[in-house]
Amino acid sequence: MSNGRPSKAVLRAVEAVQANIDVVVESMMQAYNVYIPSYAAGDADLLVDVRAGAQAVVLVGLARLRGDETPEGLEAALAALGRRRAGQGVPLPDVLLAFQVGAHRFWEHLVELAPEAPDERLDVLYEGTKTMLELLETAVAAVSAGYQETAEELVADEEHDLQALIEVLAGVREADEQLAERARRREVDLAALRWCVAVDVGEQEVGALVRSLRRALPEAIVGRVGGAVVAYLPGDDAPELDGIQGAGLATALDPEAGARRARAAARVAAHLRRPVVRYEDVVPLAAVLGGPDDERRAFVDAWLGAVEADSRGEELLKSLTEFYATGLSLAAAARNLYVHRHTLEYRLNRIEALLGADPKAQPTRLFLELALALRD
């Protein structure tokens, strides 16, 4: 190229590629099918759009090799392509890979059609390489920007739909005519939902807790209801909640009641410091936690009042708390309390005598653990 104008060799190569543009584009489509799964599995509408985009990029590359001005609005067109691919559900890495694969195929055709004379061939390949790199840089930046813009909008729309579904199911929002459409759009079978899981937000970051539940329960729809994050999910059997802390679980054949019960069970789980509590197992305790302060105090008095009134009440309660914290291990609890095992046994026997019930047996243990948590 001299004085900024393309050489005759470059122009002849451009004409040769232009004459074979259908072959070039077809070879690009074949490469997409081999290297890009989402394109290989794409429907007819997507493939028509991909082919049109491939041809447009080749034409822009040829125009730049001819020394023409860059088409006005190129970056806007590439950004629009990125937005379309996001809307079509094509992963961004696949979109960017398509430009690399396409550039490689374009390069192969340019090499095949370049002149044999060494100086001319070098000129064509140099100009072709430079043009491809410049175009790739522009395409990656513009397509990525457009894609991210639409992807963020899609995520926001999805979050809005899922949150609306959760609120309707939990009874904090009236159902409207868009409910069925939101469920269809997010592929949620409302009639199949059988379980509700809730976790109190507490000091946790809401977004992080939502993401955590979605990872643990990939089939669930998840959103915030008041001070809790709530998830509804299908399944005949109770879901596995491994790795989730402070979770309440309830059946959700009645979705509104399911959310209320799961949240009540979550409060019990938080007070007892248990990873998971099922509502059906702690109905009386859940009712206590949901009641006013005077009722909670009355519950503590009913279960621990006799121990509190003893002359060594605080010592007994501390021992009982440690005994429960160690999983009913006399040895571990005695060690943590710096007392002899026989001393701890004596204290537990004293508690049993005061209560008239074995603190190790269920459901007494569950009631006592809750009373200790409420007292703290």
C-alpha cells in the first residue's frame, strides 16, 4: 500500500474474495456449526441472522481493505447485533468466538486467493491481518457493550418476574392477569410447587443469600418476603438442604400458608442454631416465637422458671446450655465447663428433678433449647 492507498495486489485479492463471498460465508457457517454449540443447536431464525451478520462483517472487512471509509454506524450496528444475541439466549463467549472463527476462515480464503509473487503476497497478507485485527477489536468492544446492556435488562426483567411470583404465592401481592404469563416466561409450573423454604435475612446480604439458595436449590424460584428469603420448589419428597443454615421447611400445597409456616420454622432454626427445622416438627415453638413478648416470657417461665428460682439456677442453666451445645456429650461439656463429669451429671439430675422431666428426651429437649435461646 502506498500513500495510504491499497496496492493493486490488495485490490485484486479483495475482488477475488468478493466474487467468492458466498463460499466464504458458507465456510464460516460450517465452522460455527463445528466450534460453537449454541449456533449448531440454533433455530432457523437464529441461523438466518448469523449468516446475515457474517456476510455483513466480511463486506466491512473488504471495504476497509479497499481503503473505503468505515461505514457510518458500524459500532452501533455491532452493538445491536450483541443485543440481539443476548435476546436470543446465545452466551457472550459464543458470540465473541464466532468473530474469531469467522476471521480465521476469512484469513484462510485470503491466503488461498493471494498472489504467488512474494512481495505482492506479503503485502496482501499484511494488510489482511491488520484489517482483521482492527475489525476484531472494534467488534469485540461494541458487541460486548450491546450484549451486556441487554443481558442486564433481561436479568432485571427475570428478577422482577420471579419476585412478583414469590410475592403472589406468599400472599403479599394480589394476583393479576400477568401471573400466568410471568410463570410461562420463566418456565415455572405453579401447580407443581410442593415445598417452601425460608431463611431469615438477619445480618446477611440479601442478594448473596438469594444466590446461595438458587445454587443450593436450582429447581426453585427464590425471592424476598419481608425479612426472609423464600423459595418454592416442586418434588414429591422433601428437598435436601445441605449447606443451608437457619432454614425453615414447610409443605406448600397452600403456598401462602407454606410461606408463613416456613418463615416460622426459620425463626425456630435461628434461635436453636440449627441448620434446618421442619415446621411440622416445631409447631408449638413456632407459635411461641411468632407471639408477643409477654407470651415468649411466659414460655420461658413455664419451662425454666423452676430452675431459675433455684439457688444455683444460673450455674444449672449454663451447664444445660453447654450440654446441648456439645450434642449431649457429658465429657465435652464437662471439659468446656472446667468441672468433673460427675459434677455435670449431678447438675443435670438436679435439673431433671426441678422440671419433673428428662432434659435429654424429646420433646422436652426441644422445648428447653428454645426456652434457653429465648432467655438469652
